[in-house]
Amino acid sequence: MNMPTGSVEMDGFKGAMSRLASGVSLLTTLGDGGVPLGMLATAVSSVSAEPPTILICINRRASMYGDLTKCGAFCVNFLGVIHQDLALRFSSTTARECRFQHDRWETLSTGSPVLASALASLDCRLDRGVDIGTHCVIFGRVVATKIDFDSDQSPLTHFNRAYGGWHPVR
């Protein structure tokens, strides 16, 4: 098998990754003084069902990274298409002070903010982190879940640098 040599251009890599559809999640944690913090993530994955473990990938320069690792707990809220405005609010650096002023928020086990209308929420304790390049792969032990079994909304997805929904192929 022929393997390409040399390095991959960052723009080429980012362009290729934009062609992978991903679910959009809202990561939340608590900062100093119990201040709620949140950021969007598309790099979220199940790792193990026994024990229940997930992984999230966060750029170590992200403003929430230090608070999340210091707190040692976070919640992953799976967003639906009805949350597009919320996703835009959390992706804007100018709207930080009003991110949690809308919607209804709850807590489960760790105290991390749980979006009441999320498709599902995974409340986690930080297990460990592994630094890879600019990011940290954080493994979280799931300690509580909240699932909206009554919802028939489509999940919010991100593809080709835009938000969209998901529809089954018939």
C-alpha cells in the first residue's frame, strides 16, 4: 500500500473534517464561585458501557478548559434542532454573559448545568485527560443521565460548517 509522505496542510485537514457530520453537544461545567460555563462540542464519543465512560475533545486554549479540569466535573447535553439559537449563543464570544439566561437549567449529581430540554444529558466526573497536539482528550465517568424519551425532535448536526438536522433514510 502506498502511504503519502510529508505533512498535511491544516486547511486541507479542516476542510476534510468539515465533511464529517457530527452531533452538536453543549458541554457545561462550573467555574470559580459556581458560575455556570458552557461551550459547544462535536468531538464527543462513547468509550465504554462498563463502566459508563465517554470522551470529549477540548482545545487547551478554550476559555472553559482550565475551569473544567479544576472542577473535575462536566455535563454533555445532546442538542436538538430546536436548540439552534442556543448553539449560536454559545458559539459567540460576545454573548457569554447571557448564555444561561434563557432556557431552563437543572442539575443532576455533579452540579454541572443540565439543559432541561436536551435530547439527553450525561453528567460526568473527570477520569483523566490525554494531551494530543492542541487538544486534550478528556475521559469522563458518567455518574447520572437524563433522557427525553418523549421527544421526537431531530438532533442538531454540524456538517460543512453549518447546522442542520437528521432524517432517516427510507
